Amino acid sequence: MSKFGPKFGPKNNAAFCRDCLSDFDVGTSDNRCPTCGSPRIVDHPELRDLTLAHIDCDAFYASVEKRDNPDLLSQPLIIGGGQRGVVATCCYIARASGIHSAMPMFQAKKLCPEAVILPPDMKKYSQASQQIRAIFDQMSPSIEPLSIDEAFIDLSGTEKLHGTYAAKTIARAVLKIEQDVGITVSVGLSYNKFLAKLSSDFDKPRGFSLIGRAEATTLLAPLPISKIWGVGKVLNKKMNQAGIRQIGQLQALDKHQLIRKYGIMGERLYHFSRGQDSRHVNSQTRLKSISNETTFSKDLSDYDQLKALLWPLCEKVSLRLKDKIKAGTVITLKLKTASFRQISRSTTLESPTQMAEMLFDVGNHLLKPECGGLSYRLIGIGVSGLCGIEQADQPDLIDTGRSKKIKTERLLDSIRQKYGNEVIKKGRNL
């Protein structure tokens, strides 16, 4: 149910209980499940017709950490980097102090000095994400991951498979996630992607919100334009200056007016403001790039120091490429100056690579010219132009040094695969 609409609809609404999954009519209950007494009821005039869901884990990294350490349950928890880093995520207790994702860590510490701060454990979060994805796969083949902790799922046509309507199939999966993975998620259910994603934010954490066709335009009208997918700070400010603050104001404008004023985005504003979104759930979404970066505890300008920090990033990116059975042709070095100006330098290879040594050689080549006096607070390396590994890292009859590096790295990989990633390291790790 949307918190923007009435808590309970007409008395003949179909409803079900999120805890015991019993079906009943709203008119037969006193705002509680007649079977188990739970107040966690889902009812809506279009309950059995809505099939497109957005499922989002609640404060994912923090929830996994609290699952594994019950002593953290009642404490404000921040997951993020050191003094110079940013907040990756935080629990809802910490959010009550005004902390949010991407906030500088020093600011978060000022707002909530009593917070427990932990570095991200991506391996653990990835394992939890894979468990959740396995549960999603049992619901529908039409899944579009947006990140490690959220995805769109289209359940249209799955009623016979599951013996029930989409909303209850999702509720059953949510209970399984809570039981098997040990974290909670929030659900938005609607008839298109824009409204499904919008509604999943309505009632966090552990929410289950629906937006139907009949109510969409009325529900959207009083919301700020920033709720429209794609309206960022710059566009929001521009539209506010033009006197447009609420989605209802967009509903009153002509499509051609909006296109003339805001270009391609104007067409999106027109349709989204009316609850229209023709995009399909794309289960074939391709991985476009793999990257890794680190923020320093203090600004660095020395080339040798920056070079030393580049190598472990190359190793991490290489490991991810090998894990995904991918290689890439475009290598990008990312630097952020002490004044937060971002510098990107890229080069395109003649043939794809997934090798850490190749990433390091190219990254180092891109890094050296940038070390002319500027101080940096961040360095990163990324690979795009991803493809399969069939033509990757082939022996080079001319550049025998390159071939030797590739052969050595493959030998190290085989040892690590057998005995673990930490069993052997290159000298430059020391």
C-alpha cells in the first residue's frame, strides 16, 4: 500500500497477509489478518493485476553486518572508508541523525559520533546478493539487476507456475529472503518500472507498496519533480526557477512545450508525470565496465607512492574480470585532485586483456604524465569495452616480455585457484 493513499481501500478489496499469506476480503477484517492477527496486510483494488516489481534491500551492507553481529542491532552503524572516504551506506538508526550514502565520512562522524564504523566487506555482501538472486530466479526469468542490492522483476505470466498472483508470489519470496538470508527488503509493485521503483521507497524498511493504474496520476500530482527518474540536482533547480516544483504542474503542460524547453528529457517528463513508462524489464542487461578505486587518508603527489597504490587496484579488477570470464579493450585511469576535480585518461588496446600486469602497465603509462605537481585524494583503474576471453591475452611473437608476463600470471592464477588468493603475491605487493 502506498503511504500517500488511504491505508485500506474499498470494503470489497481483495487482501492478503504478508506473514501467513492468507487471502481474505478487507471487509471481513478489523485491519488485521483474520487468520494470524498480523497487521501486515496488503490490499489494493488492483492487487491481482499488478505484476512488475522493484525489490530493494534495506540498508544492505549494514543489514548484513548486523545479521552477523547481533551486538550491532541497536547501534547506529556506518559502512564506509576512513576519514577521507565517504559513507557507502548506513543503518536506519544512523539515518535518523541525518547521515546518508555518499556523505563525507568526517561529516557523518560529526552528526553521529557514537556510530560504529566498519569498512565494506564486498565478498560477504556479494554472497548475500547471490543468495537473494537465487530466490529471484525461482520467481521469474525476467529479472533486471540494477545493483548488488536491487532489481526489477516482471512476473507477468507466472500465475500458473506459482498457483497465485504476482503480489503474493513476491511476498512469499520476501519471507524466504528474511528466513534464509537474514535481511529485510522493501517492495514496490506496479504496472511499469518508473512507478515500481518509486513505490519501493514509500514505506522503508520492510515495506510493500502498490501503485495502480487508476490512482497513478492523482498520487503523482503532489510529489516533488525530483521523484521523477532522471531529474537530478541541475534539472531540478532549473525547473524550480521556472516555477515547476510538483509533478502535477507537469501534468498540465503540453508534450511539445516540454520537449522544446527540456529536449529529450521533456518527453520523459511528459510521460512519467502521467504514470506512463514503456520500458521493459531487460534481463539481458550487459555488464559495461569493471573498476576499482581507493581514497587516500592524506593527499598524495609523489609518483612512486601513487604507482604503488595502483597495483592492488589492478589486481582486484583483474580478479573480477577473470571471475566474470570477461576481458576488455579500454583501460581508464581515474584521479581526483585535492580540490575534487576529476581527471580521466583512457587508452584503447589492439586486443582485449584481463591480466593485472597489462592493466598495470597501461595504468602506469597513463599515470606518469599526471604527476607534475598536482596532489590527489583518489586513484582508480577501470576496464570497459568488455567481451569474451577468446581473443584475450594471446602470445606475442614480437613482444616476448609481454608473453612472459601473461604466462607467469596464468601460473599464479592456477596456484591461487587451488590454494587461495592469499597464498602467493607479487613482490610489488610488499
